Amino acid sequence: MSSNGFPTFTEDEVLRYSRHIILPKIGGAGQRKLLDAKVLCVGAGGLGSPVAMYLAAAGVGTLGIVDFDRVDLTNLQRQLLHDTDDVGRPKVASAIERLEGINPTIDYVPHDTVLTSDNAMDILSGYDVVVDGSDNFPVRYLVNDATQMLGTPLVYGSIYQFEGQASVFLPGQGTPCYRCLFPQPPPPGAVPSCSEAGVFGVLPGIVGSIQAVEAIKVITGIGTPLVGRLLLFDALDMEFTSVKLRWDPACPVCGEDPTVTELIDYDLFCGLAPAQSPPEAEHGVRTTVEA
């Protein structure tokens, strides 16, 4: 801050973020909050692409990307962080290269690793907001539980064929978390992967953009985030529906008497022992609901 109490920006920042700085409700103060924020994108795929690209463009000061997948030709129909020349490269490396082209003035933190119950707390603890663009249930429950324990806001999104959904989970009794919405994962095989069911290539761009909007709202404090609400999107009928979510006092993570107080083995919780993991596991985050 300058001596007169106004945020200070470099000349480049004033030009780069001028449309935010002159925008009512964001302004210089909101842009300063974005530049000071640290956000982690879980996944550099279909949802992670628009999330990361828009947050980088918006000037989120530190942007972490966690993914251990490599770019596959089948990804390019929807994962716009990656190009044809990136096939075979680690997604984290490809993603950060693209993001630096969008905005080279912010910090990028690569996490080219499998997110597990052993490393999740260490990785997530360094961020102010986590955006979940994962594509499988073990990681979704892992990220939900870790953010609840850390007290970190979580922006959730998922897609399936032509439909998507998004919400925001703020830790604290009285506001629902992912486990309030889905107490138990579906049986293994109940939700087909994208390689089995397909996915509309444009869909993650829409849902991921919504997640980026919600992350910016959480950081800047503007508007009304999707807390206690689940936004449903049907691309075929071009319909948005908002459904109210209720906090579950008996929730094992965010309820009145939590029984899950440390991270667990989420593969076993979701019925996915290593021998049962789908083929996608060898190339990254296992797919049950595509991202």
C-alpha cells in the first residue's frame, strides 16, 4: 500500500489489469487482493485449463498446479492448456508454459506428483483457495477433507457428458461440504469414464470458467459465492438450475462431532484398491467423472 492508503501497482500492472482496476466492486483494492492471493488448481485437464488460464490472466499472484498426468492426444478436444506438440509431456510442464505466455508476471508453482493422503496437507496448506478440477472420487474426497481440516475455501466443479455442476465449500459448521452433498461415493464402475461415455468438449470450458469466477469472488469478497448452493448446468437444453444444499450436523468431516480427523486411504474408501483401478490411472488422475 502507498502512504495515502491506496494500493500500489507497477506500470505494467496498471496497464495489464486496468479493466479490473476501473471495474466497480473490484477496483484497485480487489486487484491487490488477487495479486496477493495464492490459489491451487487440482488438475490441469478440462476443468483446470479454463480455471488456470483465467486466474493467471486475472493476476492471481501465486498459482499452483498439481497433476501427475501426461498429455494424451485424446485430451486436446477439451484441455486447452495443451497443444499437439505437448503430447507425451507432463501436464504440469505444458500448463505452466502456456500460462507464462498468458501472464509472465506472476509466480507458478508446479506439483508434478500424485496427490495423496501423505502429501495433501503439505501441498494444500500453502494456498488461500483450492479449486478442484480433479476427475475422480478419491481425489475429490481427499481435497474436501484436507481443505476442511485446513480451513481453506474449496471451489468445486465436475462434468459428465453434457452436464456440469459447481459449488463453493467454506469450512465451518453451518456450511455444507462435499461430504454433506455426497456422503458416500458411488459403487466402483457405477459412473463410466470419459473414454466409456464421452464428454462434450466445450462443457469443461463453461464449468471451469464458473469455478474461476467463484474463486475470484472468494478472494476479492465481492458478490455472493455458491456457498450452500449447487449450480447445475445442462448444455443440451442450455439451462442453469441452482439447488440449495444443507449442512449435515452428522457429517463425519464438518459436522458437530467429526469422526474423520485425519486423512484416510481414499482409494479404499471409494472401493478402488490398486488392482481395481481403471486404465486411466497409469496416465494420471483416475477418471470416474471426467474433468
